Amino acid sequence: MKQKTKTIVILFLITVVVSGLVVGLIMPGILRNIRNKGDDGVYIHSDADLIGFPGNGTLENPYIIENLDLHASGYTFSSIDISSTTKHIIIRNCIIQDVRCIVDCYPYAITLDNIYDGSITIYNNTIRSSWGGILMDSVSNVNITNNLIIDCNYCISTLLCFYLNVEKNSFVNCGRMSTDIYYSEINDNYFYESELEVTSYNCNYSRNIFENCSISISYFHEIEISNNSFEENIINGKSFGYFSNCANINLNGSIYAQLVFIKCSNVLIANQIFSSTSTSIYLFQCNEVTINNTIFLDSALGIKARESDNVNITYCKFIECNYAINTRYGNNFYISYNNITLSQQTGIYLVTSNSIIHHNSFFSNQNHAADYSVNSVWYDSYLLAGNFWDTWNGIGSYNIPGSAGASDLYPLSEPPV
């Protein structure tokens, strides 16, 4: 009997020790998994934080973060926050909503920072009501596919990212997608009231569809946007026209929703109608451009011209644009016989040299014009005829705000157009 009791005690002690070892080995992963998968979010700041998720982190068997319903009730910065990892991870089939901060915070549903190249795939998730959908800082080879992002200020924000693949996503009622990216593919996405802002280098934008929104082309000195390609993009049922390093272009008739010209010459644009776009016509380093008999309706910028020369804009109508014509660092603009009405910012914003502006009609604009140019003249010096300004008091010249100190010496008493 004593021997039997001793045996039972020994077996019990062995069971306790083994159980302790098992718990010691397994429980940290389980606890980490529980900790990292709460309602508030998933926080992975090292490879060790991935233990407990399915998979082992290899390319063939990546860690899987899936089927989570995250509401961020604890007011976190990000619902899924991944940084400083070297393992392969798939985020899929998750619902992330209502990401909020208490003060001084711009929360994103998913944040990626300092991760191993090509290690992250974001697939088939729904993100709703956050400051931003996905934030990526200095990452490469991330795949973002088949996600739905709704009601975010920024659907995707990037900073110095390379070789991204963004395809077959839907962006609905988002402010914009900001793309500080290089050598990336942005294809087959659907944008509804979600602006695509392009500040990228050597990227391909193809077969994207835009409804009630458009493409915004931005430029700053570090990026040469002419190296991007745009193919078969549709904006509000019409084509997006992108021309780079072209000459002798003649576009007559309204077939484009937006037009972008980079380093082009001898361009004629006539009889077009543009409506509800960020920038209807964008010119960068172009020469000898004529824009004639064209209507611009409800655009943020009707015509934006940067570092372009010898541009003629005549017999056009600009209605309810933020800026009808905005020029930067060009020469010899000839702007005449245009009707500029209900501009919400400024009708003509001029930063050029040696330009002539006359026989235009300005009605009910927040600011009719602003002149920061050099040697520009706001009247026809041969006919001694200027422009019609509905705020002119009928006496003397009409002064134009801006550092140029310009004046229309011969304002018109009747609108010429």
C-alpha cells in the first residue's frame, strides 16, 4: 500500500512539473495572442509579438491575422500596428471601425513601419470611419488587395514607400489617397468621392475608375512626375488624358474628364467641357499652348500651369471653380475674352512674367484676381481696353491685389463676354 501511495505521489509530482513546463512554454504565446487581439487592436512591435498567431512567419506559412472585429473603443492610435518585424504576415478578413483618439492624434486602422521588405499582405479587409485607412512609412513590396475603405479622411497615406502593389480595392467617401511612392503599381481600383493625389516616381496607374472624384497631380522638386504612366483610367465616365514629352497635340471635342500635359509643346485644346474635378487642365513645363472655347464647371482648379510659357487662354467660361486660372513661374500668358464667375477663392492667380490680360469678365468671385507677377499688363495697350469687374465703382482704374502692384487702367463698363 505504501509503495502504491509513493508511486501515485511521484506520478502526481511529475505531472505537475510537466504541466508547469508546458504552461511555461505555451502560455506566453497564448497570453500574447490574447493581449494582441483585444477589441482595441493588435500591436506587434517585434517578431516575438507574433507568437500565438497561426503560422510560423515563413513565405510558405506566414503568420495570419484574420477575422477580427476591431472597434478601438480604447481610443488607440492604430487598430493594427506592426513595426520592427522580419516575418511574413497576412492581414485578412478583418473589420476595423471607429478608430479614434482623444486629443492630438491622427489614427489609422492599419499602420506599417520598419518591416521586412515584401513581408506584409493586406487582403479583403473592411475599414470604416477612421482618420486614415492604411499608413505606411518607408516600407517596400507591400501588397494591398481587395479591401474596402469607407469614410476615412485618407484611405491610404504613404511616406517614401517602394514597389507597392495596390489593386482591386474600393475607396468610398474618403478624402484622398496620398501616394509618396516609387516604382509601384496602382491598378484596377475603384474610387468614389475619394481623390487620388499623385506625388510619385516611376509608377503605373492603370484601369482605375473614379466617380464623383478625380486625379490630383502634384509636383515638388524631388520628384519627376513625367516618369509615371497612366493607362485606361476612367473619370466620371470619360477618359483621363495624360501626355508626356509630346508635340503637336490637337484635342477638339469633349472626350476627356481631365487633361495633364508634362513637357509638351504646340498643344491646342478646344471645345471641351470639364466638370467637378480637382484640376481640369494641368500644364507643367509646356510651351505654345492654346486653350479655346472651353467650359470649366465646379473644379478646384480650372487651369493650373507651372513653369510653362506662351500660353493662350481665350473664350473660355469658368463657373464655380476655386481658382479659374492659377499660374506659377511661367512667361507670356495671354488671357482674354474669358468669363470668370463665382470663383470660391480667386479667379486669376498670376505668378508669371510678361503676361497680358484683357477683355475678361469677372462676376461674383470671392477675389477677382491676384497678381504676383513681373511686367504683366491688365489691358490691351493698343485698344486701351481692360477687363470688366463687377466690383468696379465706375471711376478711375481698378487695382489688383498682390505684390506686383498692378492696375487695370482701362476697366470696361460693360462685360465683353
